[in-house]
Amino acid sequence: MDSIVIIGSGNVAESLARAIAGSGLRLVQVFARNAARAQEVAGLADCGWATRPEELAEADLYLLAVSDRAVAEVAAALPIPERAAVAHTAGCVPLEALPAKFARRAVFYPLQTFTRGRRVGFADLPVFIEASTPALQTELETLARRITRHVHAADSARRARLHLAAVFVCNFVNHMYAVGAELTEAAGLDFGLLKPLIAETTAKALDAASPAAVQTGPAVRGDLATQERHAAMLDDELLRTIYTTISQHIWETSRRT
């Protein structure tokens, strides 16, 4: 198994195309509805591209890097050869979302945040594989090791848990950065003033045996007076609720450690 077609042209598709192109594997084509974007992603990987179903190239593996809700529909609609391996890249979509007509169906889930135009190194990025047969599992794990050193087997239930954890440590954390930016800008200050704090907080969490072991701040100290002053400064009721709820959770969980 070495020839691959990527179906999709979003952030995941772009990063996978770059990684596959640099691995020695053969990326045959990027297939997507948006012609301009398909051409752009294909250009990054120096491969062909197509937008019409009748132009879909033949390959050993079809990677569906599409939105979660589109996985089943796209797989069913395209003329993918039934002998081929078909894998989606979604964290929280079960293997069974792929049509049963594909005997060689799988999941190829890279655990990372991807952004258009931003190159992501795959060498240390974990990829989680789930396949319909042990033979296909072995094939895909072997293929994945051409891209990354960290390949793991994970069924749909475990992968969904990983995806949930990723939302907390990535999407929610980034949203807190956005809130912090709004608060500093409202005070006439620059968000850049918080960047050394963000860097050190991240470094501590990565170095510690557990992030809970390096938790700091008024919540873990039980400093209610400071928490009340902070809450009073928040005009947005939802933000006040978020602040008090997270503070309470920090306090309660810190008591158990």
C-alpha cells in the first residue's frame, strides 16, 4: 500500500498532503469540490487534483479528510473501488460511519490542530488507527510509520475520548486566550504581555507528571475575595458563570489530589 488519494481540501487535508508528499509515499491526487482549493493543496504536494467523480484516480488508499457530518455521504457517493482501503480522519466519528460495502474500511486519525497555511511536523505527532480487519490494521500502521514515529491502535470509543480531551486542551484553551486578549485590549493593554505567561504555563504542564500538580491561582488557593473581585469586573454574565464554574472545579479537584 503506497498510492493514496486525499478526499477533501480543508486544514487536515492540506497538512496530510504535505506530510505524505514528504514521506516517500505516492500521493496520486487531491479530490475536492472546490477547484481552486483542490489545486492549491495539490500544488503544495506536487500531485494531481480533480473535482468531478469521474476523474477520481485509482489508489490503494482513499483518505477522507472531510467534515464529520460528511464522512458517510461522501464515501457512499464517490466511485471509490470497493477493493480499496477507505479511511476517514475524524476523531469522534465511528468506523461504522463508512459504508459496509467497503470491506477494507478504517480510521486514520492524526491528533493535532491544523490551520490553513501553517506547516505541522508529523514526525512526533500521534496517529491513531482503527481497521475492519487485523490485516488492514497492520498495513495502515506500517504506512503511518512512514509519516510519524508515534502510531497507536484505538477503537472508536477510545478515539472519541481522545477527541473530547483534545477539545479541552486545545479548543477551550485557545478560547481562553481569546477571552484574555479581549480583557487586556479593553484595558488598553497589548495581548503580547500575556505571551510569556502562556509559554511558561504550557511548559510547566508539559514538564510535570500531571498538569494538576502545577496548578496555581486564586482558585486553587481558595482565595474567595480575589475571585469575587474578578467576577465583579466581568460584565458578560456568561463569562462570570464560566469564571466561577471553572474556579469551583479547580478548588474541588485540587482537594482530591
